[in-house]
Amino acid sequence: MSSSTPPHRRREIPWWLLAIVLLGILTFWQIVADEGMRTIFNALSGGIATTLWVTAVAFILASLVGLIVAMARTSRFRVLREVATFYVEIVRGIPLLVVLFYVAFVGAPAMVEGANWLLAPVIDQGWMAPLTVRNFDFTWRAIVALTLCYSAFLAEIFRAGIEAVDRGQHEAAYSLGMSRWHTFRFITFPQAFRTILPPYGNDFVSMIKDSALVSALGVQDITQLGKVYSSSTFKFFETYNIVAFLYLTMTISLSLLVRLLEHRLKRQDHNR
């Protein structure tokens, strides 16, 4: 009897990954070897930091808001459940670009007016000048819009993870004298996080791609710099090839990192 591993159990060669790596190497070599491509890359590389900054800050804030909304969605109080559900359904039904424009051109002026109204006594005394819309940077308007949109989607991911934890564990924790907060912190959330890791990581990757929409506000991210450069040089093919290369490098790297972390967590669970 052959001791070799059956074909269906052998580790499959990820041909798709090899193809992507080969394509990436060819693109990188072209950037290094061609002076024109290298110039375009240098012009666009300044937007990488902006893209990552907007994505990271917005995702952290969206995670915090989403977790609060998810806890409200699973609350025993109906008012909290209804308000949280209303928020999730409304926000998820509006396109991200519409929310971006709404926050930038409707929400920002309204928030500035509200801040001036609250600070009216200080402003009247001459201790500070009235705020203007220009004080609300477009980068932060974009971050607020991404936070609002993704918090609704993350809330549903968190809610599904929380509800996946067996209720018997909650009751056992309460019987041991643990408070609701300690039960959530030490019992519910650690188990829920293992469940939600794949969709949670996928949402972060999606936000990197959706952050390209902030270029509509003139935020100097990769897409905006590519738009400006290509319109001034008419090198649309070369420019957007590099734009795609930069986004693919970030998203595929993060996707592989999430898969690696997921496999490690599964291995830890299997070894227990």
C-alpha cells in the first residue's frame, strides 16, 4: 500500500497567487527599468501615506462605532435595538459616494454652525474667532463619511459574532458573579472575534479600495494624484497601471495576512 499522500489531501499549489506574484514582479521591474514609469511611480507614491492614514483612522473609528451599535442591536432594551437597527438599515442603504458628498457639503457646514452656536459665549468675548467650513479639513470629512458607512456594516459583523456565542456561557458567567461587562470582555468578545475575523479583515481590505472615492473631494490619495498626473501628461494607461499596482500590492498583502492569521487561530483551536 502506497504511503504517499492522497491527491485530494495534498496541499494545492496556489496558481492564482503565483500568477499575481509574477505579474507584480513584471510590473515592478518595468517601474525600475523604465524612467517614465519610475517618474510616474514617484509622483503617485506620495499618496500611499494618505490612503493608509485615511483607511486606518476611519476603520478604527468605524470599529468602535460598529461595536457600540452591535451591542445596542443585541441589547435587552427594545429602544436601543430599534434605534441601532434604524441606523444600520438607513446607512447601509445609501451609496458611499452619496454619504461622502452629504458629509462634506451638508454635514460639515451644519457641524460648524452647531459648534459656533455652542461656543457663542466664548466667541462674543473675543477669546476665539468663529469657526468656518475651511477649518473642517476635507481629509477629516472623508474619514467621517467612511466611518459612518463602514460602522453600519461592521455592526452587523459584530452582531453575528456575538450571537454565535452560546447563551449558556453567558448564564454560566453570570452564575459565577461576573458582570455583563466582564462577561462580554472575557467570554463573549474573544470567541466572537475568532468568528468574525475573515469578514472583519475583508472589510478592512474593502475600505482601502473604497478610500479611492475620497479623491472626489480632492484628497491627495493615490487615485487623486493619478488623476492629476494623467490629465497633465495624457499618460493614462501607464498612470492607472501603477495606480492599480499600488492598490493590489496593499490589498493582496493584507488579504494574505488575514488568511495566515485565520489559519493560525484554527490551528490553535484544533490543538486544544
